[in-house]
Amino acid sequence: TGKPQVLTVYSHLARAFVNPHTAEVSEQLSQRIWGILQKKILKGKVACPKGDEIQLSTLESLLERNLKLASKPFKKQKSATDPSKQKSALKRHKMVSSFAKTSTLWILRIVDARNFTESERQSIVQVFQKTVADYLDSKKSQIKAGFLKEIIQRRPWIGHGVFGFLLERCGSAKSDFRRVETLDLVMYILKSLANSGGEGQNASKKIVKNNLDKLSHAMKELVTNMPSKPARRTAVLKFCVEVFKIMAKHNLTKYL
């Protein structure tokens, strides 16, 4: 089993790596830390850290830090007139962003391995929800919808946890592009809830039923405030049609 100490080592190395001062002092050192993190911890053969010593608050804090890094926009250095310095800064920014994404998925693996209760995991859902809110509210957030979807695909419980929130907010996103991108997330979660079988089937259907008011309100808002571009309008209409198909298939249209 993975030793909890691995998380402590990761935390110290990660802090050193993302600190801009490290790269300024020594690019070689920065690359060395990156190599250790990637090869030995995140993608290495070291088992996922386990054990009751691993605190939820620690994982929550690390997750928050990494999602912020993954969302951070690249700032051009006004003082750097040398194009090679700008290029180097952009390369490092991409490197840190990639590291943050890999770290996020790794930390979520640890969360799952700890077998926290549903109520305990709510704090993790809240962190993710805040990231989604920033994505919808601010163009400064550079996180990609594709990455948010990857998280939800790997950890369906996160998607189920933010489903209601996404429905509340998807119709009011400031950017048409992001509004349509969010519909893809909503549809993915809706399908996973509606099609779930086994023990979780009733719980999943309950989540859908409990959010039907929000779902119908979101569709109304989307259709009322149609995007200007034809392709995006088509995406909205396609979304609404898909929703009705799923509702009909699972005898839920009577609740709409």
C-alpha cells in the first residue's frame, strides 16, 4: 500500500516546483523536481497514498491549490523585452498547468482510496463547484471544459454533486461559448444519472427528480436567451431535444 508520507513529499516538492523563484534561480533544479514529481509520484510505480492519517482537509487544500493553478491565465511579462524570455515563461506556464491537472486527478484517486462518506466528500464537491463557478463567471479562468469533463468521467460522484449547481448556472454563463460547453457537462451527468443501474439506480433517479425544476428552468433560460452563432443555437436545441428523450425514456416527463 502507498505510504501517507508520499503525500507530504509531494506537497513539499509541488510547492518548490510551482514557485516562480525556483525556475529563476535554477532551471535545472526546476526540471529535476518536475522529473521526480512526474516519474516517481504522479505517474510512477509508487502506490497511491492510503491510510487514515491522510486528512480530508489536506486533500481539499491540495485540490483547491491545483485547480487554481490549472485555471490561472498566462500573464505576459511587460518587463521582458527578450522574446526568448517570454517564450520560456509561456513554456513554464504550460508545464505548471499540466502538472496541476495531473495532480488534481492524482489527489482525487487518493480521495477515493480513503473511502470517505458522501457527506465528507461534499467539501471536495464544493471545491470543484467553485472552479466551475469561476469558469462560468470569469473569462480569466483558463480551465478547459474538457478537463472538467474528464474529472466528472473519472469521478461520477463529483458530477452528481454539482449537477444542481450546473443547472442553476448554465443558462446564465457570461460567455455563449462557455454556456454551450457547460451543456455538454450537464448532458454527460444527466445521462450517467439516468442510465445508472444496480444499487445506485434509485439514488441517481432521485437526484434527477429533485433537480427537474432546475432543469426545466435552465432550458427555458437557454431558449429565451439563444446564442447569436447558429452552431451554438443548434447545440442548445440539440441539448433540449436530448433532455426530452432521456426524460421520456425513463418516464420522467410527467415531472417536467
